Amino acid sequence: MNPTKVVENRREQILREAARLFAERGFHGVGVDEIGAAVGISGPGLYRHFAGKDAMLAELLVGISDRLLTAGRMRVAETDDPGQALDALIRGHIDFAIDDRPLITLHDRELDRLRDSDRKLVRQLQRQYVEEWVGVVHRVHPGATRLEVRAAVHAVFGLLNSTPHLGGQFGLPDRSAMAALLHRLALSALEALDGGNDPAPDGTALDSGKDRPVTF
């Protein structure tokens, strides 16, 4: 067996368990020894792979932001059909939202714990990921302004990233049913862009003529 592959698998296992524990009990509620116990090694043994919990958190949040962007760009590059590209982006994000729910919780709760450089990198990667979606959605719905499209993309992210809050007393549908439901909801939300430039509740138009960035 390739020793490098063994080390990579061990790092992935550590990160997966760290994400689960951090999401369940909070970053400060989990010790290095507990993470080690979850993967069957001593707490001090973790330091052969990571400098500490801060390094694990940074790799988790920077890593998922980079993977989403890289995968998103690949999906967009694989087809010239904007509808197919959008479908692929939605399906890819649904896979993340269902399979990596602890990372969504970590992002919401612990992003501010990253050092400034890592936090800025996460934001930069996320903005680029948003723009991949904006470009595709605008091609599918050319009648909408880019400001409307960007707002709609963020709304869809909010919808898809709601998965950590689902379940509870009544549980979740099985994975395939949940993925299909989220897919229909995301498409329906974006189809609202074809409704025209409706006035906002205060009577003003959504598009003020300025394409302001929206943070992820």
C-alpha cells in the first residue's frame, strides 16, 4: 500500500471526525484527545498530521470552499448548454449540502475563528463560486439583471444550505428523495427570475442600476 495514500486517508478521516464533533459540540467543546479517540489514535498522535485544532478548522473551511469552486468550474466547462450547466451546478451543490452538513454548520458558527488570511481566502473562493453561478444563471434567464441574478443565487444557496436545520422530530426523507426535492425547489426559485422586474415591498425596483457585490 502506498504510504502517502495511507497518510492522506488518515488526514481525511481526522478531518471528517473533527467536522462532525465541532458541528455537534462547538469548536471549543471538543478536545484533541476526543478527535483522536474518534479515529483510533492518541491525541498527541494527531500532531503528526495537524498543528492543532485551529489548523483542522482552517483546512476544513478553506478546503470545502476550494473544492466547491473547482468542481463548479469543471461542471460549467463540461458543456456549452447553460441549462445543463445550471443543472450540474445545482446537483453538485445538493451533494455538498446533503453529504457535508457539518461543514455548513462550521461555516456559520466558526468562520470568525479563522485567522484573517484564511478567512479572507474563504471569502475570496466563495465570491468566485458565486460568480460561476451568476454567469450561468444569467445565461439561462437573460431578462433578469445581474443584480437580481446574484440575489437569486444567494437565495438558492440559503435554501440548499438549510439542510443542517432539517430533520429533528420528523426526520429527513431518504437521500434520493431529499436531493430531488431540493433540486425542484432550487429550479423553481430561479424560475422566479422570469417574472420581470417586480417592485420591492417599498415600491422601488430591485435593480437600482448598480451591480453591488453580495457576500456569500
